[in-house]
Amino acid sequence: MNTGTGAHVRANGIRQHYLHFAGAGRNVLIIPGIVSPAALWRHVGQQLCEEYDCRILDVRGRGLSESGPHLDYGVTACAYDIVAFVQTTGMEQPIVVGHSMGGRIALRAATLSPGLFGALVLIDPPTSGPGRRSYPVPKSRTLALLRAAHRGEALEWMQQSGAAPWPGKLQQLRAEWLATCDERAVHVAYDDFHNEDLFADLAQTKEPLSMLCAGKGGVVSDADVTEMHQLRSDISVARLPGVGHQMQAENFEAFKQALGDILAQHHQTIERNSN
């Protein structure tokens, strides 16, 4: 099995770390969520590289990418990182897959550099924003998990908190890597969840766009989907019944099948449009 190769690149003026699961197919770039270093998506990369050339990025302030008080952790700064990463690594028309916060970063990046990406796949992106309902995962809960990780107690916290269970090995990996996340990055991300408008970015994008939503957790409501379709009637939306926000861990088999179908459709569309 392809276990991936870790590497660093300097792009947008910072050190960006990523995992590369080399394959013969189209480029796929995964942008994880708010406290999810690339290592927590390794199992996804191992699966995707059977058909795609897959990279998984550590968003600034997470994993082995650059972090610190000198950095801007806002969504726009992170989006410029994505643009620079794709250009620096020479990825051609990648399908960009963004989970949660990563979906909002991917959308903003698409508005900053139209035509750079072949397609976008948004996985349960927060739809909160000015005048909208709050993101349903409280910041206090995310901070409690992160602070437990910084104390070396993440595994115990997850076992005692009643959080949705992850498979054993993934839960241990999560406990190990959470401590690499900068707490300030969490505060900034939550501020952006409520001060930045995903729908405004959505209206500006032209790339083929799909969305994969959790069946529970309420991050993306049916009303949100209706509003999105009013802005982009071509959006393809799928839900995974009974699966929560961290679907790539909670039910990988269902997630793998759904994401595989979406990527195959986008690949066919990109190939058709390029001929």
C-alpha cells in the first residue's frame, strides 16, 4: 500500500507541509478542517492514489506547516496559500477537496484565482456567516479538545467527552497530531465562520462544484442547500445518512464510495471540457 511521502514547499512566503500519495491519475488536493492535520487524512490518500495523484495539505498553523504569532490565520491568507501551493507544485487543474474549514478556504481560493482548479468538492462546509445561524460545533468544545491535546490528554478527553467515536487507530493518530494545532488559529477560524460569507464566495465561482454533506450534525441544512441552488443551480449535492461531520473517520466505507463517485464525475467533466 502507498503510505505517502511527506514534503515541504515554500509557497506564499511560508513553509507548507503536505503528504503526497503519488498516482497516475488526475491531481487531487485535500484541504482538511480546523484541527485536522494532513496525517488524519492519510487513509483517504492511500485509497485515492489508486486512481488519482493525491496531495493532502497541512493548513498553516496545523501539522508541520509554519505556525506562530507572526502569521495571519484568516481564510483569505489560507486561500492564498492554496493558490501558491498549486502553482509552486505544478498541479494542473486539480480537483480540490475541502473538508469543513477547508471547504471555505477552497471556495475563497477559487475566487482569488479563477480557472486554476478543475473542480471543487466541499465536504460539510460551515454555512454560518453574518446574519446567519451559528456554526453548530461550539468553539468551547473544539478548544477543550485542543487544550487537552496540548496537555497530552487528548485520548482521555475524547473517550470521556461522548464525542462521536473514531476507529481506534485513527483516534490514536488524532490524539497524537492535535497538539500540533495553534490555538490562535482556532479562534481566527471561528471568527471567520461567523464574519465571512460562504454564499458570497459561492456566487463568484465558475468551477464545477459538488458538495458532500453529513446526514446529522446540522452543519449544512436543507435550507442552506436550497439557497445554494439559487446561486448555483448546477451544484451536485449528496448526503450520507446517519453519519456526522467527521464522516471520513466515522464511516470511511460510505465516505469512500460517495467521494469516489463525485471525483469520477468531475474527472469526466474536466476531460470532456478539455477536448
